[in-house]
Amino acid sequence: MSERTSSDGADGGGDLRFVDAGDRFEVRASDGVVAGFAAYQRYGEDPGTLVFTHTEVDPAYEGKGVGSALVSQALDQARQAGEGVVAMCPFVQAYLRRHPEYEDLVHRD
């Protein structure tokens, strides 16, 4: 499990912790509450492919940029690890359409 902390204000001004929990990336508020997650399955050898299947943000954190910050961090970690991504989740698909800087990570079949 890996963690990163960000003070980008996406949670309304506090710190966010981004955690790779092994089968999902989580964003946790400074009080430890899981504000959102992006579930994935990993396929292939190292480096492999992350298949994003579902993203969810707690209603208390909706509209504050938490989901976008979460997906951005997840994609950055995939890039750092040399992994590709497949977006089955509609939220991740929409994020990728709005952010062409991640186009190189997307596996197309």
C-alpha cells in the first residue's frame, strides 16, 4: 500500500491522502474518512494494465474536485509504474476525454 499527501484544496481546503489499497485507489480526508475511491483490477506482468471498473465519491465530498484529484493521482501512479490503463468506469472515461495528457496510457483494442 502506498500513500501520497496533497494540499491542493480539493477537499475544501484540507489535506488529502491518496492511498493505493491494492485493488482500489482511495482518497482520504485529514480525519481518515474515505472521501472517494477508484476500483481497479490489475492484469498482466509488471508493468501491467490497470482496468478501472468503478469510481465513487462520498456525497459529502461531491462537487469539490475530489473525484478528479483521485483519478489524476491514480493515472500519475500508473504512469510512474509504466502501466497502461483501460477505463471501463464512465467517470474515468470522461476524465480521460477531458485530459488528453493521459492519452499515452490508454490501451486501445
